Amino acid sequence: MSIRHVRDDALSHGAVEETVPGVRRILCNNPGAFTFRGTNTWIIGRGRVAVLDPGPVDEAHLAAILRAVEGETVTHILVSHTHRDHSPGVAALQAATGAPSLGFGRHVTPPEAGGEGGDHGFTPDILLPDGAVTEGDAWRVTALHTPGHCANHLCFALEHDGPAGILFSADHVMGWSTSVVSPPDGNMADYMASLGKLAARGDALYLPGHGPPVRDPMPYVASLAAHRMEREAKVLDAVRRHGPATPAALVPPVYGPELDPRLVPAAARSLLAHLVKLEGEGLAAQDGERWQGR
């Protein structure tokens, strides 16, 4: 199933956009193959505000955040997950504002176990389990544990006056691309379950960690789920046809020769996530670094 990605984003780096009433976005200048044009930092509320995902260590981005909240008080620093493009900026923002940090917990997978890309130095001051509510003077968010892209990943549901739900979807659902799911910290079975959890909510607007807002997100979420299941069917067919084989050897028959070479390592990691899921379902088996179908 084809996915209709949304990549039209005119926001300048360091500029401030009021995306919806009471929610502002600042775009960090850290573009890349996995960050699109950069990390979105969200400012929630007015006067006494929360900052969601300060981003990487970046002096220009910190200055942009502080300019945006000049004359206001930052009361909470929320963290969606501990990847290095989202949480390392917390320390400097805390030093400037004195606000506590809130998140699900430390990065789960240590570097020696394959936890690449993780911010292993961050520990939230306040832990937010699934369903935890955080509120300020004129805003209220509920933390939703949505593992898959990252084991400690949180989305945040925003209460507001309108009839439709608003969700800060972080890196679990983004309009510009599908999310990377890389074991062992990433888990495809968890990712699919978390997609189902979000689909059941029926929110009308997603504010992601990278890229522009996702409007009318329910059909998009359905297309993401269908795409993953189609990809999984291709993985199962490839491992049955070409196995025993490494995930890297299975990338061409699954993704095709037109895949951007920069994305091949990530594709192999995502393919591995499917294989781990299939192993749990009794449809694949691992022998060292090679996999075969059952």
C-alpha cells in the first residue's frame, strides 16, 4: 500500500510558528536522512509553558527557544524519547530556566547492547508512566507510552477547547517518512501495537517530532499499518526464498534496487525488526547472523 507522505514545510530554522492556538513550533537546524529538515521543538501554553523536545545540543536552537519564551516561565521540559536529536538539549534549557525534565525513563538499551543513537546520559527528573497527566496554568497533556521506534517513547495527548483531539506524535508517526524501528531498542511488534493504540483514539491532528503537522491522521495511520504488514509479507517471502541469509542480504529483494544507499543500513535494521517479530510468531528462525523462514 502506498503512503501519501506530507513533506511541505516552509518553516525557517529558528523561526516560531503558532501551529494551533496555544502551541508553537521551533525547527532546529539539524537536517539529515533521518531527521528531515530538523527536530521540532514544541512550546505548549502561554505565560507559564512547557517545552517538548528541546532537541540536540545546539546553541542557536537553544537561543531560539529562549527568545520564543522571553517574558514567560518554562515550568516543564517534556521529553518524548531519548534519541540524540531530541533529549540532549534538556541540560542547557534546564540551566537557563530551572524547569524540571519529564519523560518515561532512561534509554533502555545500553551502547554495548546495540543502543546506537541513544542519549545515555539523560535521566528525567520526573517519570511519566503511561496515562500520567501533566498540567500547567492553561494546558494539560496525557503521556501515552508508545514503544516501537524507541522503548521509552511517549506521545502526548493535548486537552483543548476544540472538539477534535490533538496529539504530539513525536517520532512514532511522522508525515514526512515512516519511522525507523531498529532492534534491540526498537521493536516491530511493539510498534504495531502502539499504532493500534493511537488509531483507537481517533485524534484529528498530529504534531510530530520532524516535519509538518499531519492533518486527518487516521487514514494515514491506517496506511502506515498496512504498509508495515505488506513489508512484513515481503520479508517473510524473501527469507523463505533466499534464507539462510543476513538482514543486509535480504534488503535488495525486499526494498528494491532503487533504495537510497544512505538508507540501506537503516533498512537492514528495520528488516531485522520484522524478522524478530516473525520469530516471535514462529515464522522465522535465527542461526547466528543468518535467518531462515519456517
